[in-house]
Amino acid sequence: MASRYLRAKRKERFFSLITAISLAGVALGTFSLTVALSVMSGFEQALRARLLAFTPRLTVTVKERQDGAFLDRLSRRLKGVAGITDAAPFAASKVLVVSSDLEGRPAYVSGATLRGLAPGQSPILGELSRALVAGSLRTLAEPRQGAGSGRAAGEAGALPGAVLGESLALELGLRLGDPIIVVSPASLGTGLGGPRLERFAVVGLVYSGMYEFDASLVAVALERARFLLKGDPLLEQGVELRSRSLFAAPGLRRQLQAELGGGYAVRDWTQANAPLFAALKLEKFTYFLVLLLMVLVAAFNIVATLAMVALERRREIAILSAMGARGSSVGLIFLCQGGLLGLVGTALGAGAGWAACLLIGRYHLIRLPADLFMVSSVPVRLSAANFLAVVGAALLLSLAAALLPALKARALSPVEVIRYE
């Protein structure tokens, strides 16, 4: 009966047009919402993948200064914890990076973050290798002739390797094989002899799309970093861990913190980038609310449609009531009409949204400038949870819109209608 009421007679084509507009409004709102959420989820996934190329899933930092042997033992101990697949010690601090001109004299200086990694052991090296745009991580610990461009400064012999962020290398005018000087700023203020510095050769360039990393990263072998940062009060040292599951890291963090005690600080990847992921979550929720307003506007069209249907079908409603139909049954007819409009419109919108997202993600239909974004095309992530949330919200709004016309139809007095019409 609800379906029959929605189908207009020949003389009621206007009602058919209003019904079509209501359906189109729900479908368009649902389509926009599903595509927007899928794109936002795709960007979030791409950003997380990029960040994890430079951020270990778990980091155990030692609060008191320890030697390399202690950290190696701690690394072996943590690797035996259930859920942990890899563990390796690391050292990190702020440094100055100095490049050379063609005559071997200092040319450009930039601040950077030196990170000492254990070649062949560090959990982040796998992801880091996928972000390489030039060079190789295999040569990180191998001595290399620092004369890639024929500079005089690189002719003094073999140098240990260093991997730089691409933006940092561009700022310093560096290419593969070029020599650099890394200076520990903490040694400049001691007044005890000359500054502590080390010479390296550039063996790799990485590009993450994250300027924070690309403009500051200098990765070297762990032993070279320990030697350079010896005595640095800002030295951060500890163990990097890889968990078996990405999303198991928060639980493992709580477990390790309880086992290790207060002398250690345990962080997972969600804490290391908490402000960024919180901003993305808020932005995604805001998009959901804003685009849900389109569905709400379509729901107002449903209110108008059902109100006009109730007005047009006054005599039929009165006859049904006179024949013994309860008010709840009459109201249910209009609720079913609203639900039917919402179901058909939502199915059309969600289906079109799924197809559009599939095409955008598979064939990369929307291109982006690679020098401005971390990806070359709009990423899309098809998530069943997103689609179910959109479908549920659209159906609830459609049923809520049908509630007022249903109450009006339920309260209609059959005696008054039959008497005057």
C-alpha cells in the first residue's frame, strides 16, 4: 500500500516529480558522502604508510645513559616478547650538516636529525628502502669513496655512508657520492678541545612526501652515530621494535611499560604522530557531518512529499479507518513510504559511490601534482564500515522525516473527512 501511494495517477504527475526529487536528493547525498569518506580514508592510509617508513611501530627509550652492550642485550630480550618480530638498538640527536664546494671548503649548513640505525636489523629499514629515490641502504655501513662529483673534499679516502632526506640534500646542493660533514652541536659549547664531527658520503636519498622528514633526516650506521654523539646531553637511545600486527602496538606498549618499569619510556606509532592522526580523524568526522546535511535536505523533501500524499489520500485514509484500520496501521503506511524512499535512494547513492570509488582507485582517474602531494593520484580506500555508517545514517534520517506525516495521518478523523468530502 505504501508503494501504491507513492505511484501517482495520470492526473497526479506533480507528486511523481516530487517523489523523484526526494529520491535523487537522498541518492546524491549518499553518493557524495561515501566518496568523500573513501577518499579521506585513502589519504589517511597513505599518510600512515609514509609515516611508518620513518617511525618504528614501538620505541623503548632508556632514560639513563647506557653503553652499546646494554642496549644490545635489551634488544635481544625484547625480541623474545610475544607479538614482537624485530628489535634493534638506535641512537638519535640533533646535528649540523655541512656540505662542501668544488674546492672542498664548507659551503652550506643546515640543521638535521641524525639517526643511527643497525644495518640489517633496524625494523624501519624495510619501509625506508621503499621510500628511496636514489642509492641503496645496503651501502650504509660500507666505506664509500666520497668523490661522486669529483670534489676535492671527497678524494681523501673511503667514508662511511649516510642516507639523507631529498629536501635536505636539495637544500645543501648534494648528490649521490658527495661528502658531508656532520657536527654534534653539543660539543661546541663544552670548551674542551675542538667540536666533535664526522665525515660521510651520501649513499641514498629518500622521499616520503612529509617535509618534516625529508628536510631533516640523516641516517647513518649505529656505531658511527654512537661515536659522534658521545657525550651529547640530548642523545636519545633505546630499541626500535616491530610488532606482528600494526594495530597491536598500543596493547604491546602498555604491556612493555608494565614489565620494564619507570626507567624506560615506551611509545607506539600512534603516540609519535598523535596530533596529526587526531586532526585527520576530526577532519573526517567534520566531512561526514557537513555532507550529511545534504541527506538532511533530501529528508525535508521526503517530509513535503509525504505531507502532500497524506493530503491527497485523505479519503482513502478515512475509508481505511472506517473499515477498522487502527491509527498505528495508517501511520505505519507512511513510515514505510519514508523508509522505501530512503532505501531506494540510499541503495542508488551507495552503489554509485562504490562504483565511482572503485574506478578512481583502480584507474587513478584524478591526478595530483607529485611535487605538492605525497601521492600522484587521489587514493581511495573502500571500507565496509564507512558505507554501513552512511547507509544507516541515511535510512534513519528518512524514517525520521516520515515520522511527522505518519503522526498527522494517524490523527486524521475519518468522520470529518467522510462528512465533508
